[in-house]
Amino acid sequence: MYPAEIVIPMKEELTDNGFEELLTTEEVEAQLAKEGTTLVMINSVCGCSAGSARPGVLMAVANANTRPDYLTTSFAGFDIEAVRTLRQHLLPYPPSSPSIALFKNGQLVHFIERHQIEGRPAQMIANNLIGAFEQHCSVMS
């Protein structure tokens, strides 16, 4: 488990921008039971999370036309219980952090694995997500 003093600023990059933390199995299950779309960013301490994943997710949700109903995050190597539960919902994909998942009515509809994040610019991640939002999310009124 990573020390809190390292993880907290990385968590805050998302929570300060409207993402709700999922910290327990119960919170994950309750969130995925909700009707609508839920974006889950499985955050991590790696460089690709800082350089591409978090900035890309933030760019994507700033898209004015469509966005998920719920923005959520859990931190790999820190929010152990929540991430373990999320990974059960991400099967058959192997564990991957960082990663970004979009659920619609509790079903996984789009997933970006670490190997699709590493070495790619944040704008490419954002464009990938914006396309998924346009396909699966309702237009904001």
C-alpha cells in the first residue's frame, strides 16, 4: 500500500474536479447498481497516470455535449477493497492501472487499459473517451 502523503495529491486531482471516491465494496456495488452511466478512473502513482490518464479524463469530462451521469475514482494500491471489487466487474480484462471504465446501467460498455494509455498523449485519451461518451451517454441539457 502506498503512503497517503504520496496518494492524496493524486486523488485530489480528480476529486477537486467533481469525481467521487469509491472506497469500499459496498460503495462500488451501490454505484454500479445506479441507472445511467458511470465513469470509473482507476488511478495510480505511475507516470502515465499523471501524464496522460488523469489529464485525459479531465479533458474528456469537460466536453460540453455529453458526459457520464457519475464521475468516480478509486486508487490502485491504496483503495484495495474498492479496486478489487471493480476489477471483478471488469472481467475478462486483466488487472490494469491506471485504467478507465465506462459503465451503463451497471454493464461495462467501454474500457481503456494501461497499455492503451502508456506513451499516448492526454488529448488522445480524451478523444477516445469523448467518442465513448457520445455513443453511450445522454446529451446534457
